[in-house]
Amino acid sequence: MPALVVSIMNFKGGVGKTTLSVNLATALANSFKRDGEPYRVLVIDADSQANSSIYMLGEYWRKNVYPNQDKSLFGAIHRSLKGTTDSIGPEEIIGANPNAVNPIFSIEKGIDPDGRVEYRESSIHWTNLHLLPSHYNLVYLERLLRPNKIGKVNVKGIGKSVYYFEILDKIGKYINSYYDFVIIDCPPNLFYLSENALYFSDYILIPVIPDWLSTNGINWLVMQLYAMSKKYRRKSKSIKAIVPTLWTEDDPIYSRHIRILKKSLAIWKKNAKYAEILRETEVWEGLQRSQSVSKAIESLRPIEDFNSLEPARIQITRMVNQIINWRLP
Ligand SMILES: Nc1ncnc2c1ncn2[C@@H]1O[C@H](COP(=O)(O)OP(=O)(O)OP(=O)(O)O)[C@@H](O)[C@H]1O
Ligand SMILES: [Mg+2]
């Protein structure tokens, strides 16, 4: 069965895309198939801010990826354009080398009694959680692609011209065949990289803060995703859920906006045009704002490391159970 690819998308910034991507992926990697094998999970950091990469790798990213853009999604796409590679392989994916210690979440960041930052080796190693990291230079990719009048780019590595949004899909054969789940942390825009992520994906999750400014563009976003997916012949796209993030319990503003989102979704679903992309869309409980999430990120740990009774962890587990169900026959 090929990988199930899920893009976490929203053109709005700061809505929790990275937090969700990393923590959903980690919880998936901590789950087991019916045969007792753990799921093989890949995070693709498609945002030039490299936040997922820095969260998952800490100093390792600064020392090993930042000085060498080749070891990143930028490098992989760049090489395919230049003609030196036709596929993303295990050698460019962090954690994929079975003979080396996986650096993902291998270091824990703490504060010593004098208030100084200290780094400790973690006792947990995530052998089945891998990362195709980002590099800041990914921001230049839009300039590098230069599609022709009909939107095609010459990808020397695969020896032909393809639509600009097909590149990741064309060089992602290994990813599709090796992993069970691929989670793509998208940038806060709908430019070329987001389109590549969308084309490569089966499903989309849209994180949204249930407040006035964050919910306002959702209708437009759905329209854009519909318009983009209409261009793609390969497979249909489905927005699986709108995921409320950074909300606080008992806050009437948030609960009001969640009610509005649900009502709006019911109205959008009636529009025949959006029937396919919105057919399965639900509004989930999502992930509330919590100190344990801030602490997890600050100490470079996944929420999965926290007490299983922690509300944020319970919320992540609920979402992951839904995602696993999408893969079951
Ligand atoms: N549930 C949460 N509880 C507390 N803080 C959170 C939570 N989710 C996210 N944050 C914090 O909110 C900020 C934005 O989150 P995040 O970086 O995940 O958003 P993003 O959508 O990926 O942003 P960008 O658009 O810049 O990529 C970060 O500082 C993160 O630490
Ligand atoms: Mg982000």
C-alpha cells in the first residue's frame, strides 16, 4: 500500500501547522499496525522557516543541515532540476540510515539550576520517524523553478518537462513506497511548494485558530484548494478536517467561532462545486493552547513524551486514531 500523504495547510501564519505536523507524525510513529510493526512515518518540512526541522533536530539542524543545503528538501529539488538526481532517496532523509543513530529528538533541552541552557542525550530513539528537512534557502525555490507559458518546468533529473506542481510527486517514488504515513508541514502561503505538497497529498488538514482573523479566510482557502485541485488529473483531493488550534477552554470567543465554522462548513458543503473536496470534511476538537505544548517545544520534545493523561496528548491521540483509520482497508 503506498504512503498516505497528509498536508497540513493554511495560508495564514502562526495557526499551529508545525506543532500539529510534528506531533501528529510522532504519535503516528508511536502507533502499531495490526501485525505489531510500528508505522513508518516521514515528515517533509516544506516551509523555508525550517521550524519542523529545528523542532525535531535542534542543534543537529544548525550543525549539519544549515551549512549544507544539499541535505534538505531544497537540495533534493535543486539536484533534480540540475539533473544529478531523479528521486529523493534514503540518503537525503534524516533517520533513514539504519547504521547511524537517528538524531530526531535525540537531544533534550533543559535549564540547569543556574538558569543556563543544558542539552542532554535523550533515552528515547525514534527509529521509524524520519525527516526530509528544510533549509532557509527553500525560500528561493520559487525563483529557481521558472515555469514556461503553460506552467511546465524542465526537470533534467527525470529527463522531461513536468508541471511545476508535479516535481515533488515525480521525485517522491521512494517516499511513496517506503513510508506508511507522510506528513507535510506547509508554508503559510499557497505558492509553488504548497502546490507541490497538495499535488503529492491524498488528504489535507487545515489548522485554524477559532477567532475573527483566522477564520475569515477559510472560505477563500477552500475555494483556492478546489481551484488548484481541479488542475490535477492524478488524484482527487479531500480536505479531511478543519482543526481548531490554540483555543482555550470555556472561552466564549473560541466556542462561538467553532460554532460558526461548523455552520459555514454545512453551507459550503451544499455548493455542488465543492462537493468532492469537502465531502468528508469535519470540524475536529483539535489541539488547545496549553503550557505542556509550549514546554514540549521549548525542550525540543514531542508531546508524546508527556504523561498520557495530559489533555494535549489526549487530543493528539484522538486525531492520530482518526488518521490511522483512513489507512485501514
Ligand atoms: N497548542 C499550543 N499550545 C501552546 N502554544 C502553541 C500551541 N500550538 C502552537 N503553539 C505556539 O504557537 C506558535 C505558532 O505555532 P506554529 O509554529 O506551530 O504555527 P505555524 O502555523 O506552523 O506557523 P507558520 O505559519 O509561521 O509556519 C508557536 O510559537 C508555537 O510554539
Ligand atoms: Mg510552521
